Amino acid sequence: MKSVKASWVMMLCAMFAVAIPVYAQQPTEEPVITLLNDIADKPENHLAIAAYYRTLAREALAEAETHKTMRNTYRHNHQAFKSGTATDQTLARHCDKLVKLKEEAATEYEELAKLHEAEAAAR
């Protein structure tokens, strides 16, 4: 009976040893990036890509605004947090970090949009 259990355990371990590395592999490139690289040969393509990046920039700024609102809620509603005096400060710091990251991402997306617009103008 013990050898049957041991066999099953060994088989399961072997299966996970094979499956986990395969599952953990990340794709080399996002499909949208491949598509963008493939179609960026005409000015109108570059303008479409610029519009895409501007959409991402707006979304990042909207997320930043959401986190600003949450941060202000944590700062002004500290009585609602009963788990400790520093909880609201920790949550506010978390939101501050996310606001900064989202605003930086929006800036980068805007820069990418400008690069594609310049590429469209050069063609």
C-alpha cells in the first residue's frame, strides 16, 4: 500500500516538475507590440499607434486620479481604521507610489506618441 502511495506522489512530483517551467515561461513580446512593429510602415500607421499610446496615457492618468482620491480618503478618514494608528499613513504612501508610477507611465506613453507622430511627419 505504501509503495502505491509513493508511486503516486513521485508521479505527481514529476508532473509538476515538468509543468511548472512550461507554465512560468513568459511570452517574448506582447502581441500588440508585434503588431505595432509589423504595421508601422506608413504615416497613417504611425498616427494610429500614436493615438493608441495617447489612450494608454489617458488611462494611466485616470488611474492616478483614482489613487489620489483614495489617498485623500485614507488621510481624512483615519478614524475608520481601527487596526493601528499607522495604517492610514501606510495606505496613503501606497497610493502616493501608485500615483507617481501612473503619472510616469502617462508621460512615457505621451513621449512614445510624439515619437510616432514625428515618424509619420518624416515619411
